[in-house]
Amino acid sequence: MDSEFAALEAKIEQVVALIHQLRAENEVLRNQMAAAENERLHLRQTMSAARERLEGLLDKVPEQTPEDA
């Protein structure tokens, strides 16, 4: 009977350790996801600014007429 309790106690300790490990991994993954989301937002802003600059430059380029060609 004591050996059964000891085995059960060992398994419970393993489960508790696994829960702690998974919670820590989950926290790391949440942080990585938040960082990736922030990076994505930054890249979208950078692309939007670049698009606006490019559109502004294109607006300044005179259109070519058939006589110019």
C-alpha cells in the first residue's frame, strides 16, 4: 500500500512539474506573440509611410504624352 502511495505521489509530482513547465512555456509564447504583433504593426506603418511617399513622388512626375515619346 505504501509503495502504491509513493508511486502515486511521484506521478503527481511529475504532473505538477509538467504544469509548471507548460505555464512557463505558455508565458514565453505569449510574449513572443505580443512582440511579433508589435513588429507587424510597425512594419504596416512603415509600409504605409513608404506607400504615401511613393504616391507623392508619382504625383510630381509629369505624365508622358505621345508627342514626348
